[in-house]
Amino acid sequence: MNSIQLYFITLSLFVSFSLLAQYESLNQNDFIKLPTLKEEISLDENFDYDLVNVGVMHFTNIYRQSKNRNLLSYNINLEKSASLHSAEMKKYNFFDHINRRNKNLKDLDDRADEAAYEKYSELSENLYYGYIDLRNIATYEELIKTILKAFQDSKPHNENLLNKDLKEMGASIVFKNNSEDGFLYYYVTQSFGTRFTF
């Protein structure tokens, strides 16, 4: 790897982190005003993963606020835990909270440990397997709302969304490599946690 390639990799990581920090720092009312949310999603290297991942938190918080629950903060370690699981589900073609193909990432505790989410008193997880209709590409906002609606419509997932004991979350969306019959499928993991405060 030459110095130019290293520069562009570093620049790419910096831009990505800057976007994540920008989206994360907004309150949910300012976030939902972002023009990018109204744009049709890009199904290429320009897809804004940070917008969707952090967007799941902001729209979760809008829902929690409507039910008089505390707001969640975004945690990068929980995002890493979610990312590990979404990637593993894609890699091994399964959809479950238990990973039977990789004992090091078998359950929520294993993934939290691997992601360095430490000293926690609560952990929970929501999963969604969805698709994008390639004949009718959704906007980023529509995609996020589809994910959240699926969680709301499932009693155990909805309980996680509204759990008053949870304080933080991270999320990760991962697309399958190829479309099938005009649909592009994706995995979403939403990881929740609460750390001990001393």
C-alpha cells in the first residue's frame, strides 16, 4: 500500500467518523429535518450507513418520547456489536439471535465483549431481515421507518424499544451481495445496553 492509498483510506475513515459524529450530535427534531433523509437511497458505495444506523436511534427516540420514556444515546461499541452480528448473519446466511457458526460471537454477551462494551447491567437486541424493492427505491427516511415499524409490530421487539431500563444503543444495516427477483435483502441489528454507573 502506497502513501496515496493510505491517505485516501484515512480520509474516508475521517469523513465517515465525522458524519457519524454529526448525526449523533443532533437532537431528533433537527435530525429529521436533514435533506438527506428525503433522498432516494444509493445502492452503491455512496450508501450512507451512518445515516441509517444513527437514524434508527433518532426514530426510536421519537417513539420513546411519545411514550414518556427516557431518550437513548448512541454508543459506538454497541454499533460494533450490532455490526458483528449483522455481518455474521450475512456471511453464514442465518437469522437468529444465536450464532451457531461462530462460538466466539454466539450470543449478546459474546458480541458485547468483542466490541468492548464493558461493565453493563442490561443488554438486549432487535433483529430485522428486510428488503428494498429495486423497482421502487425508498428514501433513507422510508427505510428507517420501515425498520422501526417492523420492531413496533413485534411484541418482544417493541418491549426492547420501550424498555425504561435501557440507556444506550447502536445499530448496523448490512446488505446481501446480490439482489433476488428485483429485491435487495438486508439485515439490521439494533443493540441496546446500560452500563453500571459508579
